[in-house]
Amino acid sequence: MKKLAVFDLDGTLHHTELALAPAIARATADITGEEEPAHS
């Protein structure tokens, strides 16, 4: 069986910034211990 994983970080196939930006903000807040910035 063949398996495929697709990573679309530049938004070519999907608007990845909709999920990527909040995930990065949450991870940064977890690492630094600071409050997560408000989403716009």
C-alpha cells in the first residue's frame, strides 16, 4: 500500500495560514509562558 503526506505551507493547495498562524501563536505562547495574542 502506498501512502502520501502532503505539506502545503505556502498556501498553494489550501489557505494554510488560517490554521498555521494560530498554531504558531499558541506554540509560542506555550513556550514563552506569555498570553496568546488575540486573533484578528
